Amino acid sequence: MRAIWKGSIAFGLVNVPVKVYTATEDHDIRFHQVHAKDGGRIKYDRVCTVCGKSVQYADIDKAYESPEGDKIILTDEDFAKLPAAEKHEIPVLQFVPSEQIDPILFDKSYYLEPDSNTPKAYVLLAATLERIDRTALVHFTLRQKTRLAALRVREGMLVLQTLLWPDEVRAAEFESLDGVAEPKPQEIKMAETLVETMSDDFDPGQYTDEYQLELQRVLDDAVASGTGKVAGRPESAPAVMDAEVVDLVAALQRSLEASGRRATSGRGSSETAGKKAAPAKKAAAKKAADKPTKKPVKKAAARKGA
């Protein structure tokens, strides 16, 4: 990995030198845009709408247009003059309980490596955060943009996760949820039973990107065929919704049966279980009556045989 940022964490009067690395990577298969007729690559040209000439990237500035139509052009020098946090410092603003940060605010993740011959301050900060189960809120400036970020510990290493500003999270207001009736007790109990049957500890290693694997297989088959094109595949028939699934209780019941457990919630389920249990008990009793009984072995005979 290559460090994308170097600086230090300002923790009170303590400075913790660190290097910053991108923590995640994209494994999606990349495609080029081509001309469908002859397969030629599509190229984009930055053309000025005034003079009609191609413009190099170094000669491009940024412009803002106000609602009234006024255009303001800003250069790199103008952006450099704007107030921002120290470019090579990550100041700690405060420490907050980790559970108080809504996961919807998390944006990008970065690993922090100690950038010192004596990383004692790094280890001390990481151990302290892990012990008190708190997250440090910091300012992080990258590419002339200052973000609010969360500094936490993951497997003994400091991890920085940039956060969205509160006004960047949209308010969810859906009229379709207005006046919806509360779930019935039987529905809640059956849903809880279904959740319990599907519950387990989180192991990300057991999940794979099936779409990317299938896409790679299709591409490999196309390469192996030597035609450069994907062979046609029969389309699967669309799934027909069972009329019983339309009913919520029926759908929950079918889900429980599919998971290997039967719902026992509700009066109907209890009565059905009772009716099924009665014949079973009679059958068991009849089987026991028909079975020949063994004569008990006398203790004296047992001792003699010994």
C-alpha cells in the first residue's frame, strides 16, 4: 500500500505522527466504452463552447453560477486561501460514546500507521480508545477538503472514517407509512421466531459477490470461445407469486417451515399441535401394549451366573 497523507494526530499536547492509507478497494470488473459498430474506443475531448478549441486539463478552472445567473470563476490559488484545518494535522475535537454515532454518517475508511521510530504515543492512544470504548471526533483535511471524521480502533490499529455532515443526510418522509396499522401480536411473534432461526454471529468471510463471479465466468467463456462475444443463454421463466404468500401470516409460516422450524405462536397453532399430539400418544400406547414383555431377571440367578 502507498500512503496518501502524512501528518500527526493532535491529542491535547501530544502529537502522534501517522501515515494514512486507503482502507478499502473496489474489485468491480472495469469496462471501456466502445463504438458498437466496430469496437473502437470512445474518447472524450474537453471542448470550449466559446472558441470551439480543445482545452488541456491544466488550463481548466472552476466556475460557480448563482441563481440570478452571475458567474464566478475560482482558480486553485483562490481555493488555497479558504480557511481550512491544518493540512498536516488531525486535531481531536472530543471523545464520544461509540454507539452514539449513527452508521448512516460513515463515508470512507482509512488505516493509520505510526510514522515514528518510537510509536509509543500511537499505541497509547489506540489502547485508551479500546479500553474506554469511545470514538474520537476529529477534523481531517484531504485534497483541500476538510471533513468531520471518527477515529476508532480496529484490531489494535487506528482507523479513520470520514463522516457526512448532518445536512448531507436526507430526511426520510414517506406518505406511504402514514396511518399504517400496527402489526398484530401473532405477526410479531412469528417474525421474531423467524429472525431467531436466521440469527448468527457476523462472519463477512462467508459472503461473496456472486454477481462479479458470474460476470467473470461469462467473460472467461467468451475469451475461451475465441469469438470475443458472449454466447446467448436461455432466460429463466419469471417467478410466479403464490397466492398464499400474499398473506403476511402465511408468508411467515412458510418461511419458518422452510427454515426447519414451525411457528408455535397463536391459538390456532397450539390447538393444531394438541390435536396432532393426541393420536400420537394413542399410537405410542398401543405399540407399547402389543410389544411382548420381558420377564424380570431374578437377582439370585444373576448372582449365580456371575
